[in-house]
Amino acid sequence: MPDFLYLNSGQMMKLDEKVIEEIEKIVVGCNAELFDIKYFFSGKTAILRIFADTPNRITLDECSEISRKVSDYLDEIDFSNGAYTLEVSSPGITRVLESVKDFERVIGKDVSVRYKDDDKKSRKKVGVLKSASAEKLVFEDGEEVKFGAILNGKLTINI
């Protein structure tokens, strides 16, 4: 399971694992996948932001269903001991690709990856991703990038 964190007064802190597990169960029960959770304060308002997606792009109705069910659960446990804002949305097309699972989701699509080569020089590879593992990414042109050398990755949008 990803290590979800929340931001409180500029400090990163872990969210309670039981809360994360229950939210993930709810999202999965709605036939979606949990991408990320952010819990932070904007002024005096606590905000819990949940990013979820489905294989065919999550819809507004699906986000609403997840929001209703998560809200009911959070009300039961008196989350945040008071007022908070719950937001459920897609991670978006420009989502950051970090984990092997993130890259596996975009196999067959154009991606852009920044990485350090063997000489520790920063490089960029753009192309169609053929496969992803903890060892390497393989592109359709045969080029490989060591997974441990990746600095960041994202989907490439072709218009």
C-alpha cells in the first residue's frame, strides 16, 4: 500500500493506517483504484483530498459515489474531530508517475521520463512504454531505463 501522508502546518505526517485502509476499501468497492490521499490545512480548514481512477477514466458520478461513501465512513469515526472538506477527483492526465504500478498502468502510452544515466548525467526519454518492472522500463524502440535511475515520469499528451 502507498505511504499516504498529510500536511499539517508545513510538516508531513502519516495518516492513520486504519483510515487509509478503509478509504481504499471504499474506493475499490466502487470499482476504482486509490491513487493518492492528501490531508492538509488551508488556513483553518482541514481538507482531505482523495485521488481515484478507473481503467476508462473516472466519471463525476463515480467521484460523487466515492465521496458519499467516504463521507459516511468519516462521519462514523468522527474524523478530524470537527469540520473538514472532502474532495474526490481524478489524478488527472498530467499525473506524476512514481511507482512501478504507476508505470504499469500506462504501458502502451507515450511517457516522458527524466533519469540519471550511468555517468550521472540527467537525461530524458520520451516514447511508448512497452513494459515496466522494478528493474527497468522498456520502450517500444528497445531503449531501456533503469528504474532506480528515474527522477520523474509523466504521461505525454499528443495533440
